[in-house]
Amino acid sequence: MTALSDLLERPVRDPDGAEVARLHDLVVRISAPAATDDVEGTESGRAANGAGNAQRTGGDAGDAATRVAGTTDARGEDMADVYPPVIGIVARLTARQGSRDVFVPWDGVRHLGSDGAALATSTIDLQPFARRDHELLLGEGLLDRQVVDVEGRRVVRVNDVEVAEREGVWRLIAVDISVAALVHRLPGGLLARRMAGMLGRQAESRAPLIDWAQIIPVADDGATEGGALRLRVARDRLDVLHPADLARVLEQLSPQRGAEFLEQFDDARAADTLEEMEDERQAQVLRAMDPERAADVLEEMEPDEAADALQSFLSREEAEDLIERMDPEEALEVEELLHYAENSAGGVMTTEYVAVPIWATAGGVITSLRAHARAAEREEVDPLPAALPEIYIVAREGEDAFEPRPASAPVPLQAEGRLVGVLELRDLLLAYPEARLFDIMRSDPPVVHPDDDAVDAARMIAEEDLVALPVVDEAEHLLGIVTVDDAIDVILPAAWKKRLPRRYK
């Protein structure tokens, strides 16, 4: 492999060996998703990107892609999609009138190495270079920028870029994050070379090179290359990261960068990631988002998590604005939780639970759960709670547990009423379908009230070995539940909150 820093600013020579320019940068083609139209083939694309790149339309860039089509690496992946090919160089011409950057397509380059580039033709298009969509300048687009190391689950700075020739095609292979690489780029001199060599030997065991296939770019602050980088990211490369790992990545970024990075995810995955972060950090990232996007993400968050983010670290005006943008039903749940003090049982409870009427049977509840799950897959209803440790049995005033009901009567899963019992999911699955909930439930479960201290609720969960603790009002109507992960958040010191994996998410 060859370091980009060993190529940049090297001589560019014509076929006769005379130096005509300096190698300013390498241009690689970033594969766009299959559903994305190639704007380079359109007249509007040509006009938008400048006449100076006419040589890259159709033939030259297409030929470079054609030469690597069908080539696969050891994992069977198309190398053109994983390791972008070099499609040309940017040569910097210097004259009395000043310098000018021009593009030389790859078929016009006979040789590339640490001694510079040799051209295959003496004819160069002198139109100023302009980067096009799906193209990336390795020097300007990657050096000194932040990227995410997927395997290491961290944000790293690119200190150099490694390219290599594979089967006749130069490709972007890896990034170098070592200090030695940074020192290596310093202006020439014996001291710089010695420092680079010394640091390189010290870093050999730390694997400073990161395979490009393990890199996810971080949206930058306006540089044109950011758009091209985002096109390269395949969904499976993002999905390998657990939300907790993504949260650790976001903690290393500024709120604005974090919000930009979350743009690569759908609302549900962005919400899962935010839920793994500290409340203050959640609020900062939400504030940096577009308000409509922030409201959509809040809708996907657990109501108690959304309320925590809105309650403590956003102004009342900011919180009210986001709530108004949310779906009315989701907004109502969050607003109800905002009425409770942050350090109370009501302030840490969630309203995501399953409550069924006392007259239901085990088989009826299971049938309704399955039907709801299928409807959620069709996006007709909201999904069942991710945390489903128990089923809660409630009774309305005057409701008779023994009143005969048709076997086909649907069982509501969000019934309201006085809490009369709790049924663990295991007991529900093992019960006979015709068994009445009244006969298999656990009566008189421990409960807390919304104004009770959150620490007392957490202590009760620990002492009673509970997975969740119901929260009821003075009339014993079920309002929500405090889950064991909520209790952990309350008991653990602030520095440890969100760092343990969520048991039910």
C-alpha cells in the first residue's frame, strides 16, 4: 500500500519526462445506492458540475468502473462498492498568472508512485477542476476529518490515507489514524523523518490502519465531500452497531455533528440511540436537529425518555414547540409525564405497558397480542412495548370477572381501570387457553403512587426482586410502570447511567 502523503505534491511529468505540474490530489468514485440516479449522465448534472469535467462523462469514469466490475474481495463483495477506485488525478499547474487545478482522467495517467505521476498524453484539459457528485478528493475530503471506526466503535481522525493497486486499478483501501502518519506529513527534514519512524515503531502493535470497509463518515460542516461520503455508506455497515455503541460515538461529537450523523438513520433507530445517552446530551442533540425531525424522533422514544429529555434541559418554549409538532396521541403521553417531578415515581415511570380486562382468558390475550403484532408489522398500529415483562389486569367500576363473553371477543391491550392483578408472561404462555386471568393472576401486587420518591420505588424493586413496579393513583387506577432499568438509572451514580445494556430493549 502507498500513503497518500507520499503521492501529494509530487511531480506530474509529460510523456517526455518534463515536469508540467504537481500532483495535488486523487479523485475516487464513490458508489451511490442502487436507487440513486447517476446525475453525471444528465445534461443538468453536467451543467451543475462545470464544463471542466467533460472528460469524466460517459467514457473515462465509466471505463474505470468497467475495469473493476465483477471483481470481488475475500468476502465476495463487489470491490467497486467497498474500495472506491481512483478515476483520475488533480494536477496543479503553476504559472505567472497563478496556479490552476485541472483534472486528468485515469486513462491519461501512465504511472503513479512515490516519484510522482507520468502522463500518457501531452494533451491536458485546462478547464478548472470541479468535483462532481459521487466523487471524493482523498486529500481535501478525508485528511484531518473525523470518521467512525465501526469495529472500534469510536470516532477517529484521519491522519493519512492508504491506496493500493489491485489488478491494475488503484483503490482507496484504508485510513491511517496514527500520530506517526501525522508527523510524516510535516515538511521534510531529518527530525520529522526520525520522529515519524520512531512513532511508527511504537504504534506497530496498535494497528493504526483501519480498513475502509469498517469506516462510516461523519457529516462534516459544509464541505462538499460530505455528500459524496454519505452515498457510500451501506445500510448493513450502519446496522452492525448497537444503539449503545452509536451513543458512545455520538458522545464524542458536538451536538451539531451528532444531529447530522443521526440523519443517516430512520426515526426509530435514532430514537433507540438517543435513549442510550444522558438526558442532557439527548436534549442537546434534539436542539441541534431540525424541529420536525426532532419531533418525529421523540415520537419513537419511550414516553419517559422523551419526557426526561424535554423536562430538564430544554426551555419551556422549546419543549412546547416540539410537543406541538408531535402526533397528538404520542404528545399526550409525554405531556402527562411532564406533570410529575423528575425525582418522583411518576417522573421515571413509562406508560408503555399492556393492560387487559379482568374478564379475559389466557387464550384471548395471546390471540390479541399476536393480532396486534401483525398489525404493527403493517404499520396499522404502534408496536407492542419493547419491554413486556408482565401483563397487568384491570377492572372497571362494576365490571364482572365471571360475566360470560363470546370466545371471539377481542381483548383490548390498553384497557383502563383499577389494578387488580399482575400476570407474568411465562405464566400466561403456560396457562390453558380457556383459563381465566382472574384464576391465574397474582393479586395485590406491590404498587407505588406517582408522587412517591423515585429512590423508594427503585429500592422496592430491588427488595421485592421485581422486573417492574406498577404506579397507581389514589383510586388504584393504573397510570404506568417503573421498570428495572429505570430503577438502575435512579440508583446508579449519574456517570454510570445509560452505560449498562437495557434489559428489555
